[in-house]
Amino acid sequence: MKKIAVLGAGSWGTAQSILLSLNSSQVYLWGRPQDGLEDLKSNRENHRYLPGVILPDNIIVSDNMQEALKEADMVVLAVPAQTIREVAGSMQPFLLSQTILVNTAKGVEISSGMRISQVLEDVLGEQIKERYAVLSGPSFAEEVAHKVPTAVTVAAYRKITAGKVQDAFMTNYFRVYTNPDVAGVEIGGALKNIIALATGIVQGLGYGENSKAALITRGLTEITRMGVAMGAYEQTFSGLSGMGDMVLTCGSNLSRNLRAGIMIGQGQNLEYTLNKIGMVVEGVHTAKITRQLSVEMQVEMPITSSCFRILYEGLSPREEVEQLMQRRKKHEIEENAAQIEDW
């Protein structure tokens, strides 16, 4: 592709612009002045979000949306999930009819319960589905920027769109798989943040590896249950945007959601925790809307419900863990009742 625009000059947007500059002659990195763009322009380094990584010469830093989107072959959204609607409205007048739109944010719109693709369709019209893709998977920005071998998946409604995005992102250290399950890839990327938050809470309480392993495994079960109820493919959650992202986010201190959970488990309140982290902790938003959706759709999500009560109702994390352990007896694979009815 001749020109790619990356919207969002945080750590993930910066890392992606560097990655995409290998396969595109020109990459525009768009951000707001308050994101430290002047420093980024003059020093070619994102000191605030990605220190120590220098931008290649073919990356142009800009706060001008029209300039960034002009004649762009592909636009990559790397802004927080809760700002997607606002950013989509701002870019609408400048978005060409043939431009591919790639979302790399992980979350659900808290005001509507919509997945990101649904938000973009709501703002930009149904025709955007033909050229929409979502890229997700276990991919910390810091490691991608330092060319650590990484694998992700890209889902699109059209195979040709997924293929074009795959070509744009694929390098000798960044491997991209394709997937037709847009809903599953979006849901997996969003809901794993809740489980990472819960894992951090358990760690902050001082519980051991047994507890974390159980939480992660059962967390994947409830994410899969919710995903299937929302129209996703069950097998997607065993892949990179499900289990892969879960392993990463629940197991590394680079995860903002895990770090936030640890602080809450140690007794810090939500406001202090978010201020201390200093960046968006999507799991906090996602826990609230997912709990609401699970009630409306009658989908059992005990870990998500516990997170919600801890974050928004002030319940004791230790008591919530005890409640989870004392739930009614269950068969591990009771969702597949037909397979065990004669057991």
C-alpha cells in the first residue's frame, strides 16, 4: 500500500505505524496535540508511551485528520474503544469509499453495548462492512516495537479485505492469520480484559498459581459462552484472539488490566487505581457493559459479575472469591450436555 494512516499516537498506534512502515511507502501517524505530538515530530521518539524506539523516516506525524486520511489506502484505528464513535464521526468527511478500515482497539462501547464494528457501521453506514477488518491477538505494543516475534489474527466480512490487511501487516517478526469471525475476534479481544482484571485481583489478594490457573480457564469458558450467544464461532476462542490474548494479558505485568486488578486486590479503590495506571484500563468499562448484557441475554458469567460487584458496588474481593468457590456443583462440560447424557 502506498499510504496508510494510523489514528492514535499512543503506544499501540506508534508501534503499529513502525510495523506498517516496512510494507508501505508512507505512513501517517495522527494524534492530538496533547498526546505530545510536537515532541514526537522533533525527536522522532514517543517519550511518553514508547521511549527508546525511533520512528522511521517514512512516518509522518500529524494532528491534521484531513491530511492524514487524504488518499489513504488503509486507515488503522488505534484509539481507545470508548472514543471510536467520536473519531469515526471526525474522519467520515475525509474517508474515501475504497479505503480499508482496520480496528485494533479492544473493547465494547459502554453506552450502547455495541461491538466496535457495529459502532462504525452505525456512524459510517452499512457499506463499511465490505472494507472493515479487526486485528487482535496477543501483542503488547512494547514488544512489537522491539520486533519480538508475534502472531495475531485479522477478521473481516470479506476474504479479500482480510487478505489485504494481512499483506500490509505481515513481516518476518509479525505473523498474521485470517479469520471470517468478526464477532468472535472482537468479543475475545474485549472480554479477556475482564478476566485479566479478575486475575490481578486474585493475585493482589495473595492467592497462588492454582487460583489464577482456575480463574483463567473458567474465564475463557464464560467468554466463549457469551461469544457464542452473540453469534461468534466457538473455535475462535481457542485461537489467538481468545486463549492467546488471555494467556498474555493475564500473565504479564505489562498488562494494564492485570496491574489494575492487583492494586484493587490489595485494597486500593478504583479511582486511585486508574489514576495510578495513567492509561485506559478497558476491562473496567467492559466489565460494566458485559455484566449488563449477560443479564439481558441470560448468559451465566459469574467471574464478570464478581468483577462488576467489586468495581461498582464496593463488595469485598475476598468475599467474592469465596462466593465463586461455593457456587452450585457443576459438570465441567455441561454446555455440551448431549455428549455426556449417557455418562
